[in-house]
Amino acid sequence: MAGTVVTRVSATSHPTSSSSARRGTLLASIATALLLSACATPPAPSSRTTAPVQPTPAEQAVPITPRMQAARAALDTMVTQQDRLYRVAAPLLINNVDLCRTAARGLLGFTAKNKWSYPGEYADAAAAVLGYDDALRVSGVLAGSGAARAGLRKGDTLVAADGKALPTGPGAETAAAGVFAPLVSGRTQLSMTIGRDGQTQVLKVPVTRACAMRVDLGNADNVNSYADGGRIAVTRGMINFAGGDEAIAYVLAKDIAHNVLGHAAVARNTAAVAAIIDNVTRVQPDQAQLGGTGNVKPLAANLEVAADTLALYMLARAGYGVERYKAFWQKLAAQYPASVPNGYMAVHPNLAPRLAAIDKTVADIKARQAAKKPLVP
């Protein structure tokens, strides 16, 4: 997907699962302007200690309720998790553009939000904690992207693209996607006007080729991840289970591979998985939909083997180690077996056939690396 990476989390920003045609139209309009998108979902508490958020002088007269304080703490943790997810995903998406085949387009490589990106008390928290207002501000820059090379920084205000004023207020992210889409298509560089330290400046942002997939942070504690062909959602439960960045990369690479290979469509799971992603990436998911597999059919062993093979090559090309890949999935299967209905293994139950294939692929990668041959499956 080409263009900026825009995070979208308002109650109306996610396409509903009631109409496949409507979803297709919305995603098609956004596809050329989005690459990575993590929906603002209050995540589980992180391991780091977060200092209490102190109100600014302007807020002194506004009573800070426990609910508001909780929203601020959740927002602080969420931003940390989103930044981490972007950082882990960046080399996988950029370094594997040739393996993504037709699922690759240009992007600028940043996320942007304003206070209206968050519903209810989260909008107030975004204003208090992050300083957000009506204008879109850069919330993250994808490492290795054109935005990073051009010097775009977190906190920069988006003013204009090629001289065209960028939208503000409610719905600004969706509207901005419509501005960026035609500008980035077929371009190698985009002129962007940004605000920084009270002054405006123009940056020449190169368009970077990358795998065209959104990566969403799922607001759910079940240990799972989802891939619907164009999007990936990794639950906070999976992130917490994985622990290290390398293990999170294993999950992302596997889902990127499933998307590249079109496995959701092959298994006729596209609509079901899309509905789950729509739900878990909302701030307040419908809990009734999180208790089972959501009508997602288990993937066949041959599809899993194919995804593992491609994922391992993608990991190696992105600079991640592949030696512990097999052990990670064995640990996941042991702690959350297929009998857990809303867990990863319920939809990916065929671990045994995967193990020998994983060993063979890891050996092939090591041999290619030693011989300095291209890492192409």
C-alpha cells in the first residue's frame, strides 16, 4: 500500500464486517495510502514502570477522574507497544519487497494521528499525554523508510503534501489517505510541508518500496494473530507471550507469508478473519466474538509448511535469527494447544508436519548464507 502510514482508531474508522463490498471499497481507497496501521487499543500493562501522568496547568481546573487517569496510563503503554510493533515489522516489510510479489507498493513510512483518533476519554488522554489537537501529528517513523531518510520526526505536524493542505479534525486520517493516494502513486518522491518548533519547513520524502500490508495491534488478551490477505493483527496477548522482538518477528513473518501466498482466500477464510480483525482492533471489541474461532477454518498442513518456508527466508533477509523459530512454535503449542478455541493453534493445528520442513528450510538458509548465495526460497 502506498503512501503514509496512518493509524486509525476512531469508532467509525474501521470497516464493519456486515458488508464485504463496503469493506472492499473502503480498503481499496485506503490501500494506496496506508502500509502499517496499529489501532489504538488499550493494551495489557507493560513490564516497565510508568510514572503517573501529571496534568498541565490548563487542565488544573478540570477534575481528573479515575477513568481518565486509567485512559492516560493505557494510552502511554499502548504507544510504547505500537512503536515496538512498527520497529519489529519494518525490516520484514522493506527488505522483502521482491518476495511480496504483487503485494508491494510505495510508501512514505510514517504514522500520524490527532486527538480524534481516539474515542471518548482516550481523546482527552491523547490531548493531555501526547499534546494532540485537531492537526495530524507524526506518531512514528518507520525505520529505513523514505520518511526516516528525509528527517521526518515524531511530533511533526502535517501541513501539506505537494502544496495541498492536509485535513484536520475528526476523520482527518481517512481524508488524508485520499490526499496521499494519488500523489504517491507512480512517484519516487513527495514534497511535504511540516510544522516543527513553531515553524514550517518542506521535506523531500522518497517513496520506499515495501510489502503492502497493514499491521494492527489487537485489543485482546488471547494469544493469537490474524491475517486476512492485506492486514495483520497481533493481539497484545500474543505480544506478551512472545516476549522478545525476535519472537514477535516470527509471528509477523508467518502472517506476512500467509498474506503473500493468499492463504486466507485459499481456505475461504477472508471474510471471517477480516471480521475478527475489524473487531479486535477496536478500542472496545465485542467480547462475545472473542470466545471461539470466529468461523475461521483451520489451515491445511501444506499451507502452513509453505508459509513457514517463506517466513524463514523473510526473517533471514530482514536480519533476524532463524535458529529459535521452531522452538517458539513448539512452546506456543505446548502452552496453548489446539484445544484452546481462541488461541493460535486452534486455526494452525498442524504443527507436526511443519517441524521437519522448518529444520530443512533453516539448513538451506544456513547453507546459502555460508555460500553467499541469494536468500530466495
